[in-house]
Amino acid sequence: MTLLPLLSLLTGTPAAATGPDALVQAALAAHPSLSALQARVHALEAAALAAGTWKDPMVGLEVSNLPLWSLGLGDHAMAGVQLKVQQTLPAPGTSAADRQAADLRAATATHRVAEARDALAAEIALAWWELTLSRQLQRVTSAHLTRTEELLEAVTARYEVGGAGQHAVVHLEVLRDRLRDDVVDFDARQAVLTAALVAATQGAATLPVATPAEVDVAPVTGTAVAWLDQARQARPELARLEAEARAAQAAAEAAALGVRPDPTVWLGYRLRTFPDDPRDLVTVGVSVPIPKGSRTRADAMEAMHAATATAARQTLDARLLTLEAQLAAAEARWSRAAQKAGTYVDSLLPAAAAALETTLADYAVGRATFASLYEAEVTLLGLERAWRTAVIDTWRAATQVEALIGAPATGATP
């Protein structure tokens, strides 16, 4: 029985992970929720193309002023056939305001797509790192299970000749059974995570999902203050809230312009056949609605959109405060995980491995008790699990920071 493989691993440099990027890209390319949001963007972009367009012109044909006794065009001086063209003109500025509000609504939907993509990418990446950790912990547990079984054989042999107490055998049997149960739990956990990853990629993920046996610590890059500045530029959620506020403000401005009446102009050309005066006539006119109910509606819509804009900006301010706290917490978790992983690999794990190796040698010649041997084995198992968890925690923290920022934290690349 030897601990040389573990000591060699601790003195070497773990291999870098390939990372979940390929899996994330597969999910982003296939997930139907993103397609649904993108379709919504296309719908709003199409609506924006129609915003601010003029009403259709009207063309009319009129036969008027016919005498009742004959219904003839030439029997009365005012009788004639009139061709009429009519157009309602939007009030100055209303078309531009409507187009601006529609464009900003489409931009809001675009930011929603980016926001959903980031959330899905973070969900996939976190599940992938969880799968990586589960497999690494399972390998550690299996190695300790093998060593426990070897210890159990040695202690049983000593017990049979009276060199060890029954309690030593029982303790190792319990530890062996517990480790076996842990291995089964890891299998179940990995099946759940793999199924989730396959579902997220709509079957595009290659089975089995590949994960690295070893991974480096993700070094902490940047600070919460710097990340917040980066998030102001890159976070889709913040851009969406800003676009919502601007869209609501533009809608309020368009509503304020709605009180301006839309004039209607027309041109008529009358064909006459009266024998005494056959000259044709031209009619030009304009009509303007009286803004009575429209003013009430415009004021109400303006107030509603202005309140919506205020709410969006206040939501943005609140989200920035929350984001600042989340980034500070993420920085603390990331820094602590990196520090813990370094402490384990630099001192605790080598010391625990050496202690177990020494205790094994002393136990073989009767200079160490079984209690010391058991404690050394359990301590090393706990430290190995904690070390690997801390290493993966640095990557989970990096993934969470990337999701909060809306872009990778500089240097956090597996």
C-alpha cells in the first residue's frame, strides 16, 4: 500500500480543463426558448417598420346635384361628376416619435435575448463544473475505498491471530460500506447532471459528456469595483432596463404630441356637362378635429408612460445596488476558494499524506495504534475532497461573476 500517486499529484501541476465552452455553444444554438425570444425580436422589428407611417390616402368618385326630374348631368348648372383625393397628415413630430419608441421596444427585446443567452450559458457551465467535481470526488472516494479494503484485509488478518481488536475490523467495515454508498450517490448525481446537460442542448451534447480529471485553480482577476464598471457596459439586463426607460420616455413624448390634431386635406375635380357653362370646377379643402377627448387620452397616456420610465430607471438603480453586493460576495467566495485550494495543496494535503504513510509504516511494526491509522485515513479523505471542491469553487465563482458582468472576467479561462 502506497500514497506515491497522491504525493506525485500534489507536487505536480494539474492539467488545465478544456472548459464547458463547446457545450454552452451547443446549448445556445439549439435551445427553443432562445428561438422564441428571437422571434419576438423579429416581430417588434417588423412593427417598428410600420410605426409612424401615414394613413392611407382616400380616392372617391361622386355624382352630385342631379335634378330629381331627370337625373341628367346636363340638366342643372351644379350637376357633375367629382373625382376626390383625400389625405390625413400626421401632426408634426408624431411620426418620428412613434418610430423612436418602436425602435427602442425592439432594442429592449434584443437585450432580453442576450440576457437569456447569458443565463442559459451560466446554467450550463455551472452544471458542467458540478459534473466535473462529482467525477473527481468519485475518483478520490474510489481510491480511498480501495485503500480501506486493503487495510481491512490487513487488520482482519491481524485480528484472526489476536494482534488487533474486533473494533478495528468493525470501524473499517463501516468506513468501507460508507464509501461504497458514496460512490453510488456520485453515479446517481452524475446521471442527473448529464441528463440536464443533454436536455439543455436539445440532444446536441456528445455522450458521455467529457470532463477533466484535474484542473487548475482559477486565479482571481479584478475586483468587485472593476467588475461593476464592466457590468455597466456589458450586462444585457442593465442595457434592457435602460432601453425600457428610454422606450417609455419616447412613448410619453409621442403621447404628448398626440394632442396635436391630424389635419385632413382633399382635392376634388368636378366634371360638368351643363350646356350654358360646361367649365369644370376644382375643390380644395382641409379639416381639423377638435381635440377634446383626444387631449384627455393624450394626457393620460403621457402620464402612464412617464411613470413607466421612472419605474424602469428606479429598477435600474436598485439592480445596480444589488449587483454591487452580488459582485462583492462573489469576489469574497472566489478569493477564499483560491486561498483554501492553495493552502490545501501547499501544506495540508502533503502533510496528511505523509502522516498516513508514516502511520502505516509504524502500524505495521506495532508502533502506532489503529485509532491513529483510522484517523489519518479519514483526515486525508476529507482534505482531498475539500481541496478538489475548493478548486472547482474557484471556477464556479468565475462563472457566476461572468454571469453577473455579462462578459468573462479577465483571465478566468479554463
